[in-house]
Amino acid sequence: MCLSIPYKIQSIFQNKAIVIAPSVDEKNKTITTDLLPDLKIGDYVLVQNNMAIRLIPGKEALEIYKLINNS
């Protein structure tokens, strides 16, 4: 089973975005956004294989971070 971690969009350029997973992994990561072309800076997305696969509400992302940090 794979676990998707929410990442926050920091910047967008063409079909790529720079993202970060606050409080989980503080390193910036470059992902592709081909499946979600209408993303905006500040959005949270689930990422697998360096690809944004689903947009999620910020509240849900924060709940996931809390669960990860408490385990």
C-alpha cells in the first residue's frame, strides 16, 4: 500500500510546480501537474510518483500532517 502525502504548491510554471510538505518534509520538490491543470499557488495536492494526482482542501491536508506527526 502506498501513502500519498499532501504537498502545498509554492510556484507553478507550465505543467510543473514546486511543492513542499510543511512539517513532514521541508525540502522543495518539483512535480508535474498534467492531471490537474487549474492548480493555484497555496493549493494542497496529493502526490505520487512526482505527479499531482488530487486537489484536497487545506483542512484535510493539515489533518493528515497531524496524523503523520503523531505516529
